[in-house]
Amino acid sequence: MRWLTTIITEIFGLFVDDGSFALAILIWLGAVWLALVRLALPRGWGAIVLFAGLAVILIGSAVRRAGRR
């Protein structure tokens, strides 16, 4: 049964390298979705807000990763 755990862990590792990075993306997606439902922003602003947040998350993750090395 240990081999099954190893396989699942390896498959998960193929898609998720940094758990905090993936979690931050999921939280941001949820926050943007909730905010856009409640706010009446003009068309196109949602994409800009989504992109800006994802860019900040990516830069933060890269800076953290570079600081560890």
C-alpha cells in the first residue's frame, strides 16, 4: 500500500510544486470571483484585476524562492 501513496504523491508533485503558491492562486481566484459578482465594474476590469493579482503572487513566490537559495 505504500507504493500507492508514493504514486499519488509523485502525481500531485507533477502539478503542484509549491503548495503555498497554489493556495495563494486559489484564494485569489475566489476573492476576485466574489468581488466581481458584488461590484459592478465595467467590462474588462475583471481581467486586469485578476492578472495584476496573479502577477503579484508570481513575483512574490519568485522572490521567496530566490531568497532561499
